[in-house]
Amino acid sequence: MPRSIPKGRRKHDTRQRVLEAAAELFAARGYAATSISAICKASGVLPSSMYWEFGNKAGIFAAVLEDSAKRWLEQSKRSMARFMSDRPGSSIDGLTAYFDYMSEALTENPEYIRLMLMAALERQHADPCTLEIISSHRAHGMEMLARLFAACGFERPGSDGATAHDFARLAIAFFDGAFTAAQIEADSADLRRMFTLLRSTLAAASLSPQAPKPE
């Protein structure tokens, strides 16, 4: 006689199947073009179970985004901690290593960034919970990156100096643009070269003399 699967395990498996199927469909089709029936068919989960677990399509999308963002953030934290511990006191090496990681992550695991940008562009379909997830995780990412820049010496003293948070905000805007360019120009976009140029530009900006204040 086959062993019965514990209820908690069944629930976890059902949820994971829905998240994986929905993430693929949302990323490929967009939010508006992805139906509950398509998610049910792709995941093999009954509509009743799906509604019980997630409530509606907006709830599924929020859960997909939360799951993707959590995994992205955890991997980023591990990678950043490793770079900073392996290269203490080496600003260029630490920054280069992290940007190398980001270029690979955006190439090999683009789902979270794609979903996040899709939600931002389809704001009329995104509920407040989804937008809050995006805002919260971007804020966490900003703080992590600012700490890396500060540890690497990318901070100027004084109220008029560029701060680590300024550099972090610029870098995140660059990540968004580089990822978009890679989607549009998949055959020619070179993310590693883009990130190398960004690192060089930020390094030069952090070390250049500060411009005088206007009179």
C-alpha cells in the first residue's frame, strides 16, 4: 500500500507547483494575458485549491513576486558577504566581484527582475500588496548595495559629497536599464562589459575632485 503524503507536505507541493507555473506564465505572457485557467493547466492544480490558497490572480502574482524576490535577496546577501569577507580593504576587487555576480545573475536567473519591471509597467493591474512587495525589496537591495559601496570606500565626507546611497541608487537604475537592454538586444548586449564600464565609471566618480559649489 502506498504511503499517504502528509497534509502539510501536500499543501507545500501544491503551492510550489502553482508558484513555478505562474512565474513562467507571467514572465512569458505578462499579467493581463495570463489566466487562472492557464495557471491551473500548467500546474495541474484544481481551481478550487488555487483560490483557497491564493484568493485570486492578484494574490498569485503577489506570492510569485514575493517568492522570487526572497530568493534573489538571499542569494545577493550571501554573495555580497562572501565578496566582502574574501577581499577586505580592496575596493576595486570587491566591487568588481559583486558586479560580475550581478551580470551573471541577470543573465542566468532573470525571472525576478522581469516580473518586477512587468508589474511596474502594468501598474493598472498591480494591487497595492504587489507594489509594496516591490518597494520593500528594492529598499532592502538599496541598503545592501549602499553598505557594499561604503565598505569599498565610495563615500565622500560632507553634506555636498556623493554618498554610498547615491551610488547604490545609480547602480540599481543601471541594473534595470542593463537588464532591459539585454532583453531587447539579446544577441549583442554584453552585460559583463556593461558592468565593467559601470564599475570603472563609479570608481572614477568617487575619486575625482569635488566640483565647487555655485556662488
